[in-house]
Amino acid sequence: MNWNAYIIVFLTASTKFLASAFVGINGFGLTTLETFIIICFGGITGTTVFYFLGNKLISISQKKRLKKYKKLLSEGKPTPKIMTKTNKLIVKTKHIFGIWGLAFLTASFISIPIGSIICAKFYRHKKTTVFIIFLFVIINSILLSLLASSFPSLGK
């Protein structure tokens, strides 16, 4: 039992999920089952922390932005630009893929912190959002563990 390897793979899974299986299997020599369990728990923990932390940060940010907006209006100053290129890309992704596509992208290509915060931003009112992300974390854990064990030279 290599606790250092378990902790590193767990932390990697909770932040950059895509690389975690390769780090566990090919970097530390963990078994496929060990890696699957660790990256499942790491991904679910990371999703939970960043989803609910993102929810809290979004509500604080909205209150602060509204206060600043009201102050600018009362002073007669111009208000800041709201839709930036990044915001447009995020909204376009939301409209194209929806919650299921965004949850898949969170658990595979986008990092867990960024994807969880984006999901919290757009889908925090749906009670099933975090569970949909959990589902894709588990599915991708299986796929990534099998993929990493199939290519032992990657990640060394």
C-alpha cells in the first residue's frame, strides 16, 4: 500500500481528471481496480467541493456586481461590458451541449474545478446537476482506467 501514490492520484483526479488514471497506473504502478476506485472518489470529491464552492462564490459575486452596477448608475457613469468573448463561448457551449454534454466535458476534457463552476453557474437550480456530473465521473473513471492499463508506456 503506497499511501503517497493514493493521495497524489486522488488529488490529481479531483483537479485534472484526464491525467489521473495514467498517473496511477503508469506512473505509480497501481492496479486498474485501485486506480478506478481512487479516481472515482477523487473526481466525486473534487466535483462536490468545486460545485458547492462555485455556487457560494457565484452568489457572492452576483451581489457584489449588483452593488457596483447600482453605484455606477447612481453616479451616471457608463456600466461595464457584460458579454465578453469568453462568456459568449461558455454560453454557446451551454446551448449546444446542455447539461449532459457539459457534464461529460467536465469529467473528461475540461478540468473538474472549471467545469463544476460552469455547471454551478448555469444549472445550480436543477437538483440533479451534481449527480449527472458524478455519473460521468464514474463512466470516465472506468474508461480512463481501462485505457491507461491498455497503454502502459503513456504517463511514465
